[in-house]
Amino acid sequence: MPSVSLLHTPQRILLILLGAIGDVIRALPLLTRVRRAYPSAHIAWAVEPAAAPLLEYHPALNDVVLYQRGRGPRAFLPFLQHVRRQQFDLVLDLQRHLKSGIVSLWSGAPTRVGFHRQNTKEGNWLFNTHTIDAIPDFSLKLGQYLKFSEALGLPNDGVSFDLRLRPEEEQRVDTLLADTPRPFAVFFLGSRWPSRFWFPEATAEVARALQQEYGAHVVLVGGQSEVAFAQQVRAAAQEKLTNLSGNTTLRDLIGIFSRAQLAMGPDSGPMHIAAATGIPVISLWGATSPIRSAPWGSEAFVLQGPAACSPCYTRHCPIGRACMQRITPDHVMQQARKILQPLSNIEG
């Protein structure tokens, strides 16, 4: 039964999820359900610039409300005022912190739905008029966000991310991959936390094995902080690789992943982008837990390094990432074979 009773069909809806790329990706299925339920509503999303490109041109969204966090505290009040002027009548607060609670309250919306008290921080629940039922913290975040649709009584009509590129963006991706042989796999190399990284030599060994066993080329992607890592992989691989590290946008990644046969790498935002495009993702885990954050649809391809201290949820490992060391190239190739062997049989 719905736990939120709406007196009127909402006409102006705001989703608040300001932060991480992976979180925004995993909340997109909620957005698509809201749009299907309220096809004529004006739907906006409050977000910070880092993840905003993922929301551009989304067919379920009318507006992106940017919070320019990089400008410091002085940017917060104008942001709140802008939210207030929109006159929202329904807010879904997906952030669960003090800041999002303030945004929710300041919106003036008569119905404001947030996480249960047990699942929030900094008194967030106090700022909302309704909360969803309590849920286990260690459960898939995508499922946690979909609990909001259950609370509203929306139909359970599957999981759809609906990421799309414009024709000119597709052309840019084609240009980036113009010299890349097919088929190919994409290795996303890094994460915001150094503790989540795998190792260049191991990554290179997997690249060699994919080329030798399946003729699969490898594309390396990552941010500026992964450029040196990518160079080490390329030097160790002794195979021709396409190194796009430091040269792609988030929207480029949508197109690159959608053209690949599989993706591989550690817990990160690009991991969730890859999963959202529908390709198989081999994910590597140590400092964090796949119970909460495994890529949607690729739970069967999770590899978790066994260590007494894992998951530790620390950004910097003091013992050389012992958990990640226990994930070997052979472990990765065992998963890759499950994905690629059926495809090679079909092609054969």
C-alpha cells in the first residue's frame, strides 16, 4: 500500500540528489517511473555540476536545477531562492543529508518525501512531510530509490535508465573510436578513492588475454587522475590499446560503453554508467561492498577480494590494497569468458 497519499495529481515535481555520479545514475529508473505516472507534470532535478551532464536531454526531465557548489557557501542562498520560485508541489529528497533537507523544506512544496529516520543523517527526516519505510542500509541503492515509487503507489514497470545521446554526440564518439578495432572491451581505470584502484600490471595482463583469446581490443577510459595509470597499462600490455584516459566526458562514456562487448574496473561512477547502457560489467571490489553498489544487471560478474578488513570504506589503504591484490587476472578472465564465449559461439 502507498504510504504517501496525494490529494491532487502533482504538476511540478522536484527530485533532489545533488552528488555522486553513481547515485544519480542509479536514481534514473525512479525518474522514468515518475514520468510514466505523471506524463504531463513538470519534473526537475536539483544536482551539482559534476553529475549534471548525465541528466542533459533526458526524455523524462524538463529542467536541471544546478547548485554551483564550487562557488562556496554564497551560492547556496541563490540556489534555494531559485528552487522556491519554481513552486513545486511534490519533492522527492533522495540525498538524506542536512543540505538536501533544507532544500526540500525551502521549496515550499506541501508534500516532501524523504528517507526514513533510520536511513538519514543530520536530522534530514525532520525537513520532510513523509518518509518511506525503513530499509537495510546494505541493500542495492537503486532499489532504495525505487522505494519512493512504491511509497507513491506507482506501477512497478521495470528498470529503465533511458540514457540517450544526440546525433552530434554519437558522431563525436565515432570519431574517438575511429581507429579502434571491433570487438572491444572498455576498462574504466579509477575511482575517487585510491583504495579502490586495481593494478596496472594486472590490468595489462587481462588486456593481453582478451586480445589473444577473443581478438578483443581494449579501450582505456578515466579522468585526468588516471592518465599516468593508463600509460603504465599501455606500456605493460605489449598490445595495441586505445587510450582515451583524460579525453572523454561523461556523455562520451555513454556512447563508448554502448558500443562495447563488456566493461571492467573498480567501484566507480563509470561502472554505473556502463551498467546503465546494458552491457555486462565485471566489477572489482575491496574497500567497498557490492551488496550496496553492485552494477545493475551485472551482479553475477562481481569479484570481491577476500580480506579480513574488507569492506573498510577508507579512501587510503595503509596495507597496499591487500583485498584488491587478491583479485587476479585469471579471476577476471574467468568472468570475461562467461560473457564472451557464448558470443564467439554465435559468431562462429
